[in-house]
Amino acid sequence: MTEMKAENVSLELPSVLGSVDTVEQTAEGFAQRAGFDEDEVSQITLVCREAAVNAVVHGNKYSVEKRVLASFDLTPKTLTIRIADEGSGFDPEKLADPLAAENLLRTSGRGVFLMRAIMDEVHFRQLSPGTEITLTKHRTIGEARGDMDIKNRQVDGVLVMDLGGKITMGEGSGQLRSAIQDALAAGSKKILVNLGGVGYVDSSGLGELVGGYTTVKNAGGELKLLSLTKKVKDLLVITKLLTVFDTYDDEKTAIASFS
């Protein structure tokens, strides 16, 4: 383990989506300085984003009178991140199981599950008012991302959507939703979403993929996924969504699979 000094930072932020980005960027920097590898940094950043979204959107409900408190504490043994809101509180044990068959196609509700799957310790504490979540990752050893880009092309009657960037709340998710709706309106019912250029997806992004799949299926079409990166595939595995989508590594095989 790389020798390092203890480090801590506390933030008081407004209830706006820009604060989510601040928490995400701060978490990424701490995780990198903790010596976690690239995949672990990405995962830690992801769950901190999820916690910040919960605080801003679900806890404080964007109230200008309420704040989000975030603290980052790095020691030689652990990285501990606490994120608190000033909302009415909630019971995490009453959340629906996102792995249950009846919930797999829900477009939300996976954030806390991802936190528990990725972090070593996750604890909730009810405040007066609000809820505080503590996320801990134990140290073992000591990517610029832009908005999503979508390029469409036709291959043997199949619309291939080449995605690049990230699919997250407030950014790529809306773009993907609009692109799928436009494709259906234009008469395309065979859609292959190429995720080879997507290195980052949060739970809202997963929800958009599920929503797109359901929309296309309800319209009598097919939506399949191509070239999942390791990070995206890992998320689909732990959320069991890999059992929902048809996924392919080879474009020619994917194109031929459409009926």
C-alpha cells in the first residue's frame, strides 16, 4: 500500500444537479489519491453520484432552502464518504428489491443496491431532519468524460446507434430517450445500441436503457445491445439486467439476429 497522509474535506452544497457533479468530481479525486485502480475509482465515483442524486432529488426535492452536506475522509486504511440531506427521511429497508423479477424492468430504484454491491460498508442514519449515508471502501493498493454523442447508421435494415461518452442523469439519459423515440417515429423498429464508446453509466442511465427497451418492445420492435464495455457489463450483471437484454460482441452476428 502506498504511504499517504490523511486528508479530509467537507462541503455544503445547494440542492441542484450541479452539486451532484461537485460530489462526483471530489469523490473521483479522493479515490484516485487513495490508490484504487481505474475500475474501482469509476465504481466509487458512481455510487457517490447515486447518493448525491438521492440527496438532491429525493431527499431535498430541489428545495432552495435545503442543503446537501458531503464529507470525504481518507486514511491509510479507508476512504469514507458521508452524504446527508435535509429531507423528511426514508427507510432503506423498505426499498423494493431491484433484482426481483417484477422490478427488473423498472426505470429507477437501483441506486442503493449499487452502493451496497460496490462499497465495503454502507450505513444509513436518520437526522433531524434528513438522512445521512456513510460509504466506506477499504484500501488495498495504493477518465475524462464528456456528454454523450449519438451517431445513427443503417445496416441491412437495422438502425445502429453508436454511443460515446456517458449516460447519466441530466445528460446522456435524455439524449438516448429522445433518440430512441425519434427512431421509432421514423419507422425504425430494429435498433442496435452500440455501447462500445460508453465508459460510464449511472442508475438513471440504466433506467433509460430499460425504458428504451420497453418502449421499442411495446411498439412491436426489438432493441439489442452491442459491445458492452467491462464497466457497463459489470453493472448489468450485478443488477441482473444482463438477463433482460440480448447482447452481442460482434456487430455482424448482432445484425443477423434480428427477425
